[in-house]
Amino acid sequence: MESLTALGQGFAVALTLTNLLYALAGTAIGTLVGVLPGIGPALTIALLLPLTYGLEPSSTLIMFAGIYYGAMYGGSTTSILLKTPGEAGSIVTAIDGNKMARAGRGAAALATAAIGSFVAGALATAALAVAAPAIVGIAVKLGPHDYFALMVMAFLTVSALLGRSVLRGLVSLALGLVIGLVGLDFQSGQARLDFGLVRLLDGIDVVLVIVGLFAIGEVLYVAAHQTGAAFSIARFSGRMMSREDWRRSWKPWLRGTAIGFPMGTIPSGGSEIPTFLSYSLERRLSKHPEEFGKGAIEGVAGPEAANNANAAGVLVPLLTLGIPTSATAAVILVAFQQYGIQPGPQLLTNQAALVWGLIASLFVGNVMLLLLNLPLIRVWVKILQIPKPYLYAGIALFALLGAYTLNGAVFDVWVMAGIGLLGYVMRRFGVPVTPLIIGAILGPLAELQLRRALDISAGDLGILVSSPFSITVYVLLVVAIVLPRVLARRTAARAPADTAV
């Protein structure tokens, strides 16, 4: 009942005219950046951060949440029509979605993706409203060593489960932790890794890191490796959804939601894993498994629902524990911090109107996104006709302007360019960038919790494993890293035997 009352107060915040306009702007921008390959919500929010310093925190965060949700919707458009996912969670959608589009069923694929996203978003947001207060009740009892354990889990699971190699993920994480160490030590006041440059004493702004990696790195990679000035778009045609399509889609929508939300609440390596799990489950349960890979509508409905439910799940650890488990969540954490607000157990008490207004805005934004995506789908398809040189030149221009406007310093532009070059090299050699961002943002917070724990114990490292909670977290961490590899080896060992039979 308390959650319902608080949610009602949240709707009073979200339904003001100003916040409705910001929600509409966020959902429209989010859909746009989801449709355009290579941009994504993390980069968009990072570019907008310098422009939102003078806004009310509630309006800014409602707009950013709209961008986050909108990108989940928009990413399915490029996956289905281009077979080029606009963001990572739409990779699986491309498998059957593009086959449906090539077969003249693009409208049905886009419709089941949009409606599935709406259903999953609504159910997952309701689950967020219930789960957040319950987790806060546990979080207020945790000590600094418990928080350090959670952050170690976030570091290692995101690094180990993203990308093709654990080593590459750990290298990315290490680079992020080093970037997070630049500047003055908060406890001793000693300069660290400043190379004698006064401008580095305040550290490297996280916005520069994110914009450099996602914008400049992507532009350099596209310029070096992609050919052709236009996107190859599958024809948008066919009926929206037949009765048979509805019958085959509604169960995958619910199952995808049930997979995506819990996976979002834990640091499981992003939205790729729940979408792949949903796809595998639907293929196993389907009466038409032979259609998967050739245009099965369940292969679009389930993963898209899992993707959107995962986006809501990611907000649970962010709001209640202050721990981001994705690149976009990390940027939203920076948005909170720019207003002097630190997400965590006290957030629902100290900033109740802000948090519940944000949660209520997710319901509102979900309705807006359904109305924006289904009737206006042909408009979003037209946007894909923008020539690549114009698109990526625009991205580079906004990135450079955003870097300069942070502090009005050319030095920041050079720092961003250097990080962008690093982003290009990482893409070139298949090193994931998300662990770097998590390391750069969460690294200083982990250092703070570690020092607090050691101060309490007078330097005794045993405090790090002194509570049942921290021990449980470390055990789960080992299981999360080892179990997928054991299962993969067993699957690989069975494959030759199955072939022989």
C-alpha cells in the first residue's frame, strides 16, 4: 500500500505539463537514436548532460529515462529493416526480424516488437515499483565491505560476460579503473597520474570518456572499415499483425518479461544475455522450431520483450544501491551526481518525489512510445535514408561541441580525441567498451567503500569476507563466471557425438 501511495504521488510529479513535455522529448529522441546505428542512449545522454545543468533534476531524469526506453524501441527498427542493431539488446531481434522483413512481413515484425516492448515495459516498471522499496530495506543494513563486494561483482561479471574474451573484458576494466584514479586522492590529497598537468588534478570528466569512446571511436571505426554511403533497407510492407501473429506473440511477450527483468537487476553483462536466453527458450517451446532463423515471429516477440524488461530491471540496483550494471545506467548515475544526488538506500527517503516521479514517468513514456512507434513507423524508416557521411559528421560535430562546452577548454577536446582513438583501437581488436565505462565511474566509489571498510577494521582484510552477505556475493560471483563456461564446454563436447549419431 505504501508503494501504491508513493506511486500515486509520483504520477502527480510526472503528469505536470513540463514533465510531460520532457518525457515526450525524451521518448522521441530515444526512438531516433535507437533507429540510427552507432549512436545509442549512453552517448545521447552524455552529450545532453552539459545542456541540462540548469534544469530541474526531475525534468532532466524523466527525459533521460525516456531516451533510455525509447532507444530500446527504436533499436528494433534497424535490426529488422537493416539487420544492423541500433543497440546491443537488439542483436537477437535481427536474426528473424530481418528475415520477416525480406519476406514482406516487416510491418508485422515491427508491430510485435513495439507491442511486446510496451507490454514488457509496463509489467517490468510495475515490478520496479514493488522491488525497489523491498531492496532498500535490505540495503540499509549493509556495511561498506558488503557494498565493495557488490561492486567487485559488477566489475567482474560485466567484464567476463561481455565480448568474446574474458581477458579483453578485464583489460577494458583495468583501463577504466586507471582513468578513474586520475586526479587528487580524496583522502590524502596526493596527485595521481596527472603527468604534471594542472587540468588533470580534478580527474577526467566521465562525459569525455563516454563521448570519446562511443562517438569519436565509432566515427573513426566507420570511416576506416565501412563502405557505401547509404544503408541497405529492407522494404517496409505487409499487414501489421494477423490474429495468428497475436496468438503466437503474447506468450513470448510474457516469458521475455519474466527473463529480462530479473536479469537486469543483477550485473549479468548487459541485455544481450537475457535476449539470447529468451530466443533459445522460444525456439525450444515453439511448435514451429524449423522457422527460427527463417522468420519466426516468436524470435522477435520474446527477445524484444526481454530487452525492454531488462532496461527496467537495470534501474533497480542503480536507484537502490547506486550500482550501474550497463553503460547507460552509468551515465544516468553521472546525471544524478551532477545535481549532488547519490543513488543508494537513502534515495527513496531523501528524494522520494524525484524517484517515484521517475518511476511513474516510465509508465507515461511507455504509452507515448507505443503511440510514437506504431503510427509513425514510416517516418522512422525515412530517417534511415540519411547518408552515412552526413550522419557520422553530425555525430562528430556534436561530440566536439559537447566536449568544449563542459568547461570551455580546448584541453577537454584533446582528451576526448585521445579517448576516441582508444575507443577505435578497442573496437578494432574486439575489446568491449562497457567495462571501461563501469570501471571509470564505479572505480572511485569502490575505492571509497574499500577504504571505509579497512578504516573500520584497522586495516584487517578479513572484514571483506566477514558477513554472510559478502560471502554469498563472492560465491555467486564465482558461479556466474564459471557456470556458463562449464555449460559451454559440455555443449561443445556433445556436439560431435550428436553429429556422429
